[in-house]
Amino acid sequence: MAFNKEKEALRNMILTFRVSELQMLLGFAGRNQSGKKTELQDRSLELLQLNSTPVQKRIRELFQSSQETQQAAMIPGANALQYSAAYAQMLGLAGFTTQQQGIPQAGRANPYAAQQAQAQVAAYTAAYGTQPLQAKPNQTVSQPCNVKFKQLPFYDIHGELLKPTSLVTQGSSRFQEAQFQFLLSPEQATNIASNRDIRMGSKLDYLYQIQLRFCLLDPSAEQGDEFPPSICVQVNGKMCTLPNPIPTNKPNVEPKRPPRPVHITPLCKLTPTLNNIVSVKWAADYGKSWVVGIWLVEKLSSDQLLERLSSKGKRNSDFTRELIKKKLTDDEDGIATTNLKVTVSCPLGKMRMSKPCRPTTCDHLQCFDAALFLMMNEKKPTWTCPVCDSAAKYDDLMVDGYFEEVIKAPELPDEENEIILNQDGSWNPVPKDEEEERKKKEKEEEERKNAVVLDLSDDDDDSAPAPKPAGDAEAAPAPVPVDLPVLPPPPPAEIECIDIE
């Protein structure tokens, strides 16, 4: 136990080092001193695995030196050792005894030094302590609360990184602020790093994601996602992208953001040795309080949900058959119904269904295609029944065995998507109307005759465009006298008159 406390204290000392102090430690151990601060911290933390006494002594010396330098900078000309109470408390947590035995007395002799030491310890605990949540003096006081978020079908929860915690408004300021921190376990960090989609053409998305969610503070029922007004989120000092607000035409009303979780994995430190700090700023809303939570989840696809839905089983065809009988024999309205026409095409895609399903909470017979419904909710989750617009939760969906048998039945033609449900629970394809079929054939025959007449009229001379009835045959010579001056015989008559004999 003492060894673990010592190692934890040394780790926390390293996390307080500046870049210059990290480089001095790495140079002492003969390691690479170049890189960003986070890289230097990682290399320095690896030195703890060596269990080297000289390295541990050097870490304590650097930490003591940094504390003395900071205290001397706060009060120029003061004795640096007099203000090393934070350092003494740090080593005390690790089970060490310090040589500055007069430090506590000096601290008591100087009230400012005692206050400063307490402030340092509080700041250290806020940044690197074991508490999951610590608020600054000017921030809201947040506490875990008994609020349950609604389950998201496309995500499987693998861990709770931050329990649902309230964002309680404190003071009269409109804008509030709270800060949280969480740490990944080695197994969680490995799952995130080793399950990334790196296939060609993919978006390099994480299959295991760190998910941030907000909702209203209401323990009476499961809460859906909802963002506080004017919200701003930072993860490890980097701005987090939130869903764009939906524009509104209402005056003096702030646009709301779409209710969905926030994917913060790219902004997190995927290591079990460093804490992740989440800062939340929002605008207070009178009469409303908010809740925040962080989870490790696995993202699922619509194909995976369809497979789960199919493996869950289907609704027995006898159940639907009895429901059909009940609907057709129920004469409460005084209207006798002997049959009912329904379609086997999906109301979403207007094509024949492959997996007909409907929620158990709906009482209508019309089904919709499960695959298409899940694909649409994967893009934009609404979970609304396309038939009656009521709620259609994933857990309430069931494949209908009756309509699945209808779709696979050889009696149903491929081009026919409507069926007749009978009063006894049976079904038949929609019968073709013989009268409509006869009229359709007569119309096609008439169109074919008209096409032949047009072809014949095109072959005749332009002087005879009229049809061919018998009455028009006698009237045909009538236009001949009108065209007589144009005919060749008249010119020879004039020539005979002019001839000289």
C-alpha cells in the first residue's frame, strides 16, 4: 500500500512539471528530450516503471525546486522554504518525512503562507486528485443525481465514465460553468485504440466511442437528450463541436440544438495515465436544471440491429390472423365489413417489403419494412411509426410472421402488392376486374385500326385527304373541273388556233 502511494505521489509530481523540468528529468535518465509536453509527460511517466531510486530522488528534487521557485515569484524576497507547505503535504501523502521540520510552524506564523498552501493543495486536487468532480470557487456545485437517460438503440454501453451529474445553477449570474474529469482504464483505452475503422475510404471512425450526453434534471422518468441553452463544451482545453442549432421564426426564442449525443473521442487522451478534463459553460434557465453524463459505448450499424431484430423472433401468424378476425367482425359502429384491402409495399420506400414489421404498441395491421426503417433512423433518429406517427421504439419492433408468409407465398404475383384480407383471417390477391380488362382490349384494338388508316392516308395524293366511305366515292370527280385550267390539254387547243395554213 505504501509503495502504491509513493508511486502515485511521484506520478502526480511529474504531472505538475513544466516543459523545462520534464526535459531536465529526461536528460538525467538519458531519454529523448524533444517533443510536445504531452509526449514528454508520457516518457517521464514511463520512468516510474523502472523503480529507479536515483530517478525518484531527481523527481522529488525537481518538484521541490519548482515549488520554491513559484513561491518566491509570488512574494519576492521571501524565504522559499517558508512557503513549501504544499510540497510537504504532497510528500506526506506518499509517506515521506521532510527535513524542513520548521515548515508547519513557519506556516502558522505567517497566515498568508498557510492560506496559500491550502490554495495550492486545493488546486492540485482539482486537477489531479482522485475525486471525479471538483468545482472551482466561482463555479457551480455539481453532484451525482438519480436520473436515467433513454437508451440509444445504435449504441451499446460498455462503461460509465461519469455518472449522471447535475448542473445546478448557483448565484445570480446568467452564465454558469462546471468542470469534470474522468480517467480511462487500461482495458477501455485499448478497446478504443484497437477498434478503429481504418479501411480504405472509411472516415477513420471509432467503433468504441466516448459519448457525452445532456438532459433535463427530472428523475420521474427516463430522459431524452436535450442541450442547455447557450452551451459551450471544452475537452482538455479544445473546443468541442456540437450539433448546429435548428433555426426558429419565433421572436426572442433561442434556437435549440438537435437532441443527440456528442462524440468526444478525438479530443480525449486515450491513455490510462492521464485525466481527461471536460469544461461545460451554459446559460441558466429559470425553473430548469440539467444533467450531464459520459459513457464508453460501442457504435452499431443498421445491419446489426436488423440481425438482432430477426434473432429476437417473430410475431406468430395466428396472432395476426386473430387480430384480422376481430377487426372484421367488430360491428360496434354498425357497419358490417367482410374484407379489408391492405398492401405489402412499404409506406416508406413504396416497394414490396422484405422484413415486414410493426411495433407491438400499434393496433393497425399495416406493416413497414424493418431494414429501411432502421436505415432511415440511423441517418436521422426519429423512431416514429410511418403508418400512424406514434412512437416506435426499437425494443417494441417485431417481425410479423403472417405478412412474411404472404410475401413469400407463390399465390401472390410479383407485380401485385395489394391483397384482400377475409373475415376468416385468410387472404387473397386482389381479383382483376374482367369488365375493365375487356374495355382495355377494345381500346387497344381501336387504336390499332386508327394507326392503319393514318398510314393509308399518307400514301394517297394530297388532293384526296378525305376518308374512304362509300358516299365520298361519287363526290370525288367534283374537284376535277376546278383543276381543268391546270391540265395539259388546254395549251394544244390554243396552238391549233394560232397555226397558219
